[in-house]
Amino acid sequence: MVVSGPVTLANAARVLDEGRQHLAEGAHTVDLGEVGELDSSLLALSLAWIRDAREAKREIAFANVPEALQTLSRLYGVEALLPLSP
């Protein structure tokens, strides 16, 4: 699944739902390389998708994680929770 454009509080609910649909359809990699503007909403969405995948006994990984999201994950102490795609 590819997430593109801005991911902020303004559109977080829509992006969350779209991501959940893709994950339910079998997506196992979340490509964040096309994300433009972002805020901590993207981190919250990522953690929600991880939780959803674990509840469904599936694994997901994140590819092309923007530096800003990596910084936020370190700031909030959750960097180790984001599985990165090799």
C-alpha cells in the first residue's frame, strides 16, 4: 500500500480507514515515500495499523519512512515499534 500526499490531523481519519481497507485486503508493506506534509497523526496511524495487523495475526512493515516520521518516533520513544522493510 502506498500512502501519498499530506497526512495530518485534517485527513487522518480518512487515511486510517483507507489503510485499514488495504491491510484487510492483504497488504503487508506500507510505503510512505510519497507522503508530503506530515504531523504526529501519521505516527498514530502507523501504530494503529501495526495493532490492527497484530490482531489479525499478520505482519506489516514500513518502507521509505520520511525522516520527519523517524524523528517523531524517536522523540516519542516508539522507534522500535515501527517495523521497517529491508
